Amino acid sequence: MKNISTHKYGLWISALLLGVSVLPGFGAVGDYTNLHSFIGGANDGDWPMAGPIESGGRLYGMTQLGGASNFGVIYAMDLDGANYTHLHSFSGADGKYPLGALTISGANLYGLVPRGGTNDSGVLFRLGANGAAFTVLHLFDAADENNGAMPWAGLLESGGIFYGTTCFGGFTNRGVVFAIQADGSGYTNLHRFVGGAGDGKYPKGDLLLEGGWLYGTASGGGASNAGVIFAMLPDGTHYTNLYEFTGASSDGQNPAGRLAALDGYLYGLAAEGGRHSAGIAFALATNGGALQILWPFAGTAGEGAGPCGNLIRHDAKLYGLTRYGGGQSGGTLFSLGASFSNQLSWLTDGEPLGDPLWVGNAMYSTTLRGGVSNHGSIFRFEGNPSDGVMDVCKITWIDTGSMNTNAAGDQNWRRLYVRHTTTNGLPQAFIGHGLTPDADDATWTWTPITQYGDLGAEYEFTGTLSRASPGEYLVAAKFIQGLHVYYPPPTFNVPGDWHSPLDAVHRWSVTPLPAPSNAQARFVHTNAIDASYERDGVHWVSIFRKSGASPSFRAPVDGVTYYTGSRYADQGECVYLGSETPVHNTGLTVNTDYHYRFYTENHSFYSSGAVAWASTRSSGDDDGDTMFNEWETVYGLNPSDPSDFGLDPDADRAENWKEFVAGTDPTNGLSVFCLNQCFFDGFSILSWSSVSGKQYTIRRAANLLAGFDSNLAVHVSSTPPENTYTDRSAEASFLFYHIEVEPQ
């Protein structure tokens, strides 16, 4: 997955460093023209909710009210405001109260209306650009779970297929994504929203087709029910939530409007949330990841609140609208370049709602209210390309020097202070650490600095480092103002500005955690193994297990929490996290090898691994000392330690391995391998103690110096607790016997 690099946001606007600009009246930074004031009534519109589209030098749009039935109209006019034409009045049966924008394909206009039609659930229509041949192509139906209801947005056309959303409908009544042919046939629900984590609900914005994927927003849904950004293929497969808003002060809520795509990122607006609960402008990689807040709206006279519609790029800036805020809470027109700029503030009425549209060097959109009759307006705004730097950003290091040394996973409590001038408002501040001088390198981790104080001329930020893996890190701070990313200079008390590159001189050493020592796994029973270790006395130990002859393991990933009882394909089953030893593994499979990895753990950061293995084979020999696992366990020996092979704990001159072979008790000096002999008239009867699982070979000699030259019997099976053998060929009066014992 591609990591978002906030530094890249500034590349295409690096020469345009804007400050906040608020001038009285309309003319903040450019020229404003009211092209048409709606007055309502049978021959005009009222309350436009969406902006116009352009084709052939004409603007086409809809209003929510107005017309003969006061159910809304479709209009057209020239780019200079001339030749306003009333193309169609909605009657109710053909729809009512349009909210979205039109789409043009060929000589026809296509659109969605949220109410009206046979089912009063909205319609999809077609109308000639000349106002002729109005046709209802599809009737939505809230009662039909295979249909949708109440479409709020506009349509997207690709290859003769139209894509759109409805705010309600579907089997959960939480909205759908649909596709339909240009003639109204082949209606298909591509996705039915259900809400909750992993899905959205109540979509209100237009769809975007980019790189073969459909992208959109839903105003609700997600784990926090604060809205989502989603992606899916045009055939309805592979739906995924790229981002789920939380509504927190560091996030947004209620996204709406069409997303804009640029260089692998999606740009958009959320009407609520942010640091001041007044909405945000954001960017997100097309494959998801972390959300970048480009601007948190303050709701003040200088900024605005409730951003609506879409962001659109023009002259190396992004432009958008807020419904509220500004000088008289009538809304604002803003741009995001190197910094936020209030391009226009409506002093009275206003409430711009429509998606902005650039045609040449002029922007066109609509206001819900305002105009000569306060029924809304269509306006044109011509930006001033000579916008320049209005202020610089002063940055000062307050604290310098070493950031200390600590172990992986430990919190570094040493604080870092930076200051930033208050001239251009409160920026976003971050503290970061990385292994290279390149801030865009994947080794860098940036943590928001949320603690700050207002000193009047400056903000003072206090940041602490996050936990880290072992390494020698560079430490730096950075700021984001609008789309511009910049860094403090490395020198103590020397101010920097918006051109300062990353040049970190601070260092932070993170040392590895010591691995657990003396790690062992030992047979306990045919379904149990004990795992033991020695820890460093401070940190806990994580133990992972896999079965099989020689399974492969991957080390746990720093920063990832592994839960006891859960199985992981790479690491194995996490069987323990804690400080007790030994760890009893029960319920295991008989006659199976089990391999273990032991890691010191510190706040989900891990050491290198220690290795051990054992089996559940009673007659296995895990440590290779020739003694069976179960026999060693019964007599208190360690079936995972070969060093007890030659020990003689009962001091009977028979080492453990000999006692195992003989079947005697290695802990009892009186338990010895005994041989008795009796003669009866030319033959002898031999007897000796025996245990199951053994076999014996019997040899005889008349003279020890000559050696045992004959085998009387070979591989005689044991008959516990005693075996006997009769030697009928015994002729000498004095004989020596030798009995060898071995496992059967």
C-alpha cells in the first residue's frame, strides 16, 4: 500500500505561498458577479441546491423549488448571464424537489430527483438540452428492496452507462449504488448499504470514476457512524471502506460532495468535525490509509463553517465553498494553496451549496439564498492569479540535544518544544523519527502534537516521541498549513519559514530488547508440554507455537499486538504472554512435534526469538540421550536435557542410561539388575528381575579368562516381574553367566 507523504502535497503549490486574506464585501481576492437572481414563481426557479454544469457555452442546472407547481425547475443560460431559459417545471408525477446537478451526454441532459414519481421515491429523467422530450427513465421505489429511494446527488456517465446513488432504499433502507443504461433499461443495484463498521449509509454525493474504480462518500456508517469514503469496481464487486470517519477533533464527520482525484489522492470535504467542529478539507490516498486534514475550518468570520460540495483544482490551488461562516455567517469561497485563503465572504444571505465549476478563469456556482429576492442566485467569480506571500512562519527550537537512549517499546519521556507564529492561524504540528534524512522515507513515523499554549505572538507546542523498534533515529518536527509542509531548522533559536527543508540533527538511540534465555520445551504427557524460559526481570515474554516436523516462523511485527489463543499464519499460535514459567500446554495431539519461539515483549515491540521444541511421543527421545521421554518424566529427569544421560543420582554405579536399559529405578540405589543361579543334577535354572519392553541375550562361560563364547539364547522377551531360563546343557560344576538387556 502506498504511504501518504504529506510533503508531496506541497509540490505543485510550492511557488504559491498564501496567507489568510479577508477583505470587506465581496471582493476579497478576485471579482464577483451575480449572473442571475432567482425570484420563484411559475417562470423561474427558487432555492438552487446544486451548481450548474457547462456545455457549449451554456450553463444548465436545477432549483429545488419554483416553477408552475413549485416543485422545482430545470434552467439554462449563457456564461455571461444572458438568455436565461426555463426548460422544464416539475409537476410531481415527473419528480419534485431536485437536489443534485445535471449530467449531459450528447444532446441530452440527465438527472435525478429525490421525490415525486409514481412511488414518491424519486425519478431518473432525460431531457433534451433544448428543453424538449422530457422522459422519466426510471421510477425509484422505497418499498422495493431491489430498488433505491430518494437520490440526492447527480449521475456519472461512462461508456453509455450511468452510475448514481440513492440516500435511502435497498433492503436496509440505507441507500444504494446503482447502474442503468442510457435508455433506462438494465437498472442494477451494485451495492446496498447496511451501515456499521465496514460499510456506509445515506450517500449524498456524486460518484467519481478514477483508474477503473468508483469512489464516493456516505454521510453515515462506519464504526463511529460518522461517514465513510468507499471504493468499488463498476460491476459492484470489491466494495471497501477506504476510510471511516470518527467525528473526533482530529478527524471529520458527514462527508458529502464529489471527491476530486489528483496524483493518486482523493480530495474532499466533511461538513462537521475537525479541531473546531466546523468541518474539514481532507486528502486520502486512493488505496486508503491515513487521512490528511488539509484544513480544519474554524467557523470564524475569516474562515467559514460547514464546507459543502466538492473541491476543484484551478491555478495550482484547490477551491471550495462553506455554507456558513464568514463575515455575516453567509458562507465563504475559499482556496487552499500553500495556506488557507478566504477568497470571498458573503456579508448577507448567501449560503453557497453548489459544486464549484471552473470554465476558463471563471468559477460558477449557486447560493441557496441571496439575490435580489433572497431566493438564491447564480454567480461568477474570477480569481486573482497574483496572490502572493502575505506572511512567513517563524519557527524556533526551544530545546536541543540528545533525546536519550531507551529500549525498544519504551516511551521516551523527553519533551521537544517548537514555536510557531500565530499570524496565519493554528497549524498542524507533528513530531517524527526516522532512519534517513528523507521525510518521505517509509522509516519515518509522525505523531501529532496536540499539546500547545497560546503565547500571544506564538504558539508553543510540546511533543513526545512514540515507541519505536531498535535503531539510530533522526528526530524532527514539521508543520502543515493548508497544503504546504515545512520543517524547523536544526539550529537552536533560529527561525525558519515555509521554505525550510527537513534537516534533523537530534538523535534518538533505541536499543534491542534482550531475548529470553534458557528457553526449553519438555514432554510432560502424551497431550502436554511445558515451555520454560528465563526473562530479563522487567518485561513479559510472548510464546508462539507451531506443530509439524520443521515449520517456518516469522518474527512478530513491532507495533502489532498478538492475542493469546489466536493463530497467526506467519507467527503461529500465540500461546502465552506474561512472566510466569513454566507455561503448561495441554490438550495437545498425541505423537506430534511442537516447535516454540520465545520473544521478550514490551508494549507490542519484540526481541529476537529463542527456539525450543518437544514432542508428545511417550517413546520418543526428544533430547537424543537414548532414554524415552515418558521414562525420564516418571523419574524426574528432563526429557529435553541430554546432560542427564551419564548421571547416577542413586549412587548405585549405574548411570541413568544404564538404568533405563535395565528397567531399574534411577532414584533408588536398591533397585538393581539382579541375576540368581541354581543347579539341579546337571542343569541350571537362571532367574532375574525384568520389566516390560525389554529383551535379553544369555551367554555362558566356564572360564572368565576365556570369555563368553556361546549364546545360550538370543532376544528372549521379558515376562515381568521376573524371567527364568533353564540351561540343560550345563556340565561343568562351576559356570559363569552373562545377561545383556536391550529395548524390545
